[in-house]
Amino acid sequence: MTLFADKPFVVGDYVRFGEDDGTVEEIGPRSTRIRKLDGTQLTVPNSDIVQARISNFTQRDNALFLHVIGLRYETSDDQLRFVLAELRELLHAHPKTVHTVDDPIRVRFVEYGDYSLNVAIRAYVRVTDYNEFLAIQEDILLRMMKLVGQAGTGFAFPSRTLYLGRDGGLDNERQQGAEKQV
């Protein structure tokens, strides 16, 4: 009865409860039928559904675009600033992104990763349909790829550096100056 009284979803909604998700096809007095993404029909007792946390994706007003991109360590600080500024501009100018004081677009250099300079990107996209969200996400990701190329840098990939000789990358003069100050 709780399922019929609260109506957390209706036929046609895309929902997730527990580890299962899919489109609701039928709501019966004892069970609910859900069509999973792989085409499997799942029949779930309503008693299980009312005890689970239910996420109804059809009822959302926006979709979250959340990505972390890794740039090569050879990227200079000016290149990184360029990428950050251009990504912010891209997301602010996109007609489907939501940017308010309460939910701002965020593009931030967040960490030195194992093999990359990591940039976290967070924005809401004004869309309810998942397929439409995927198309918008694809468009934004492709534009991001172009911007990274325009900056003269690239995306990082897992790598290791092996030094076969003496590393000349340290500045001995500055090292000695720092040691004298301590």
C-alpha cells in the first residue's frame, strides 16, 4: 500500500533501488516489473522496493556533469591557467548548463596525480532525458578535448619515468641558497 500511496515512481520512469536500475514497466499489487538496460525484465516484490532507497531519474530537473581530466605534467602553469579559463568559459556559454549562485560551475586544478595534473569539472545540465544528457555530455567532452589541444598540451596517460643517468633537473644554486636559509 505504501508504494501506491507515496507513488515514488510511475510506469515509464527510470529508477534505481539498491543495486538494480531500469525502466518501470508495470506496478502490480504484489510486485513491480522493471526492464533493465541489458533488456532483462526484473520482477521485484513491492515489499523489497518500499524498504530500499529509490532514486527516480525521470523526476530530476537537472543532470550532473562531473569529470576529472588529467593533463600531462609537461603542461606549464600558463597553459593550465588557459585551459581552466577556457573550460569555465565553455561551460558558462553552453546553452544547456545551469550556473547560479547556489550551483555554480566549477573548474578547478585539484591535485598533482600519480601521472597527471588533475582538473575537476562540475556543472549541472538542464535536461531530464538520459539520452539527451549523453549527447550534451559528448558535445562538451569533445569541445574540452579541442581546448586542451589549443593550449598546446595533452591528456595524461599512466606512465613512469626511468632515469638512466644523473638527474640534472634540480637547481643546485637554489638548493644551496635554501639550505643556508634553514
